[in-house]
Amino acid sequence: MNLDLTGKHALVCGGSQGIGLAAATELASLGAHVTLLARSRDALERALAALPRTHASQQHATIAADMNDHPELRAKTEATVNTHPVQILVNNTGGPPGGPAHTAALDDFRIAFNQHLMAAQIVLQAVLPGMQASGYGRIVNVISTSVKEPIRNLGVSNTIRGAMASWAKTLATELGPFGITVNNVLPGYTRTQRLDQILGDRAKATGKSEDEIAKTMLATVPLGRFAEATEIASVIAFLASPAAGYVNGVNVPVDGGRTLSL
């Protein structure tokens, strides 16, 4: 199986922690040059120092930018890809706050839409020329199992994640002729800061302990445990590899069997 990414350049959004950092680490271990994109320069520098290097020519870098600051995001991303074209893009952005859809303010939807879909479109347009020129492109969007089954009390997230999934499916058809694949990874309950946030929010909303909330969540997972970020990263890395060249336009749940739909 050809998983070799030597000579490829991967841009990983949300790459300073959690699933993003785990994905960046896996891609780097397969030989890719990796650029981490996130808001915090300090967190980026810590993450950068931890990335593996498998060959002497391998170079890693960072972009400190806010996904909600679109002029900054566009300028910094374009400056990077104009010097070092990108062949692999991992779109990964933290989820919106919880709460039902019907009580959400318009700004809640607007902010989430800007942070996810609009930001992803900006980054896509920056990296696309390099992918087309090289004849190799892999776009992997880390979204949510909610695109198959909406998750209770994540109304804004369910809505925006669904939009991201449809955007990706559309792009898979448009970009396939250029040798560019577009796929979605749908993490289940994964040990990250996002999971800590969800446990805390649900505990406050119900008055139950976080341990009780966790047990209730795990009762819906056939494997009976939370995922590790590295397990999500392995699937992202496969989809980014030459071995996945004929996988295009699909949603891949990595959820321990929790999603009941096919």
C-alpha cells in the first residue's frame, strides 16, 4: 500500500491541538512537509517543535491566522502557497457552541458559517492552483457524524456541518477531473478539548456529573470507549495518500459504530 507522502506539502487547519495536531503528526511521519494553521502563535510553536521529521529535506512551518478574519486568512495562506504549493488540505475547525437550533441567534449561524464554510472556501481557492499544477490533490474535511444523524443540542453545528458536507460533495464532482479528491471524515466522540467542552456544557444543562454524562454517551457506542485523536488522524492520512486515489466524495464515520445509519 502506497502511503508515502515524501515531497508533498500538507496544510492542516486547526493544527495546534487535538485532531488537527494528530493529523499533522501522522502526515509528517509519512514524509510530508506540514504547515500548521491556527490562531495562537505560542500553541503553533509548541506543536511545530513536536512534529516528526523523516528525511533531511523535510520542512515544517506555521500560519497564525483566525478563521474568522478572512482578509488575514487569505493573505497569509496565499503568501505561503505562492512559495510552497500545497497538495494536501485538511480542513479542521472547532465546533460552534451547543444549544438548540430554534433559540440560536442569527449571529450564531453567521459566525459559524463564516468560520467554517467561508474560511474553507478561502483556503481552497488559495491552494487549488498548486494542486492542479501538480496533478495531485487531497482535500479532507473533518466535520461530524451529525451530517448523517443530527446530534441533540448542537443545532448550529448540525446545520453548518451539513453545509460543509454538501460543499465537499459538490467539489468532489468538480475537481475530480484534475486528480483532486474531496472527502469528509466524521469523528465520533473523541478525546479532545471539544469533548471536554461538550461534557461540561451538558453537565451544566442537566445538573448531572460529567462522569454520568460520559457513561450515557458511551452507552451509544458499540466499542464502548471514546476515540483517541490518533485514530481519526490515521483515516485522514490514508485519504491524503496515493493509496486512496480512487476514494472521492464520501463521508467516512470514525465513531466506533455509533452512527446507526449506513
